[in-house]
Amino acid sequence: MTLDLFTLSEGAYNHNGHLTIVSTIDFINSESFPYQMPSLGIAVRMEFLATEQGKHLMVIQCTDEFGNKSLDMNVDMDVPEAEHNTIVCLASNVNGVQFQHPGIYTFTVNVDNQEYGKCKLNLIKKS
């Protein structure tokens, strides 16, 4: 497996295997905390080898610098049998993710208990 894309956005959509990503983000300014994000788009594109067909578990988590989780999302995948590699696209829009304090939040994507990528989101308190 290889991770081709992992990004955070204002919106992510999968239209027949084609990802549409609206306004990627890596920071958020907020006047107060905790901050609840109305909608957070998550886009993932992975390539599975022909020998990696079958069931897989993708886990996307968000943790702060203290290890506290803001998001814990499990996605069951069933990669079909194919002669060639298979591309799997995931687009999810999560409502109401809450960030307790300013700081760096790390999003990770794991498949079958192996980490494949990270995204960082910096929550900044406006002064």
C-alpha cells in the first residue's frame, strides 16, 4: 500500500472515484476555545497492490500534543480482487470536531495498524 494523498480541507467529496477537495487547510484562527469546527473535510487516496486485495481497517485519528483525541474514525475497506493495483479514495466531512485549546493537532492515517501518513493542523488563538 502507498498513500498518495492525505489532506484536511473545508470540504471533501468523492464522485465515482474522483476526489474534489475544497480549500485545503493547515491552520485555524479562533477567538475562543474550545473551538468546534462546523465541518472538516478529510481526503485520502491510497494505492493497493493486486496482492493486497481483501478487507482492511483504516483508522484516522486526531490528537493534541498531550495525546488527547479529538477524532477517532474507523473505516472498513474491502479492496476488490484485481489484476492490477487498485486506487481507493476516501472523502469524509466530519461535523463538530472540537479542539480544546490552541496548539498543534496531528491527524494520522493508519491501515491495518500501520501508519501511512500525517497532517498537522495549527489552532491559533486570535489576540
